Amino acid sequence: MKNMMIALCMLTISYAANAQYDPAFRFGIKAGANLSNINGSKDLSLSPGGNAFDFRDNDNRSLGFAGGVFFRFGKTLYIQPELLLSQKGGKFNVYEDGVLNDGKVDVRFSNFDVPVLFGVRIAKFFRVNVGPMASLRLSNNGKIGDSFEAVTGENSGAEFKNRLAFGYQAGVGVDFGRLSLDVRYEGNFTDISKIQFANATTASQFGKKSNLFQATLGLAIF
């Protein structure tokens, strides 16, 4: 049984890495990981009951899944649209009266991303690509609202708005037959998160953009 599994894996790798495979159109699946962060030019400050409460950007990145399907049209010059489910997020330090409290707020989003990349292939296997991306937030883990309520002692109604954000991806890739490896950087033109909060002045302080590094492995089905 073990020998059969090894043989099957070797056959799959041999099929995927067939160097003769070089079509003008590819369709395939891909999966990998994001290392993401959320940051902005302003921190969020509240003063409930005279106590200062601050959200501040944290440099630590959140690890999340990225995966979906891709289409590639062209060889030397190509267009590659993708449909991806992508987990993103970031961490914030929470201060009360200038003192860092016990925990950090770890915010997580589940997104539906549609990047459209324009690329050039060099020496038939190395690629450089860049292009715009639209990102629709499907859900979040509610940590922001929980933190607001913990310090205000009431239902703050704090939640994220701006479900749709626009950004870009840029990176490099390597093809080996049907297999492809991509490493990219992603940034945003628009805020991915704004706080819906009763105090408009407070809410306006929390406009945040996301950035991430993404690595994926793809397999062309045809």
C-alpha cells in the first residue's frame, strides 16, 4: 500500500511538471498563505469616563489561508484573472490610560478577492506581474466590537464598514510544467476598514489600509 501511494505521488508530480506543457490558455487551482497587517496614519482614541483608550497599530502580521482558481491568457505576455478566498487581518495594541493592557486585538477578515494581473514571461519559466484587485469582505471575527464594549461597559455598536476595497498586487512567479509558484505583495488604494461608531469624530480616526505578502502553489488542470 505504501509503495502504491509513493508511486501515485511520483506519477502526479511527473504529470504536473511535464516540461512540454506550454499552452496559450491555462486554468487551474492554487492555494497558499497570507502574512497580513492593518495599519493607518491615525490611531483610534476614546475617553469614556475620563479614561483614555487607544488602539495602536502593531507590527506583527497575521497568518491566513489563500486559495481559489486562476485563468491565464497568453504566453510571453499574458493576463491572469483569479478568484480567491483570502483570510487577512492585523493586530492592535490596546492602551488604557497610556498603559498597555493584558491583550492584543487580533482582527481577522474572510475576503473574496478578484485580482487581474498583467504579466510578462522571461525564459519561458520566470514571470513578473502586476495588476489591480477588488476585495469584498465576507465576515470578520468581531474583536473590535468586543474591545469597545469592554472599555465602554455598554453595547458600543462598533462594527466595520467599507466591505468593498480596491488595491493592487505585484510579484514574481516560476512555472515548471503545470506547476507554478507565486510570491506577491498586496496593497490597498482605499481603506479596508472603517469603524461604524456613534461618535462620528471618533469613527473618522479609524481609517485603515491593509498590506500583505502572499505565497501560493498552483496546478494547471488544462
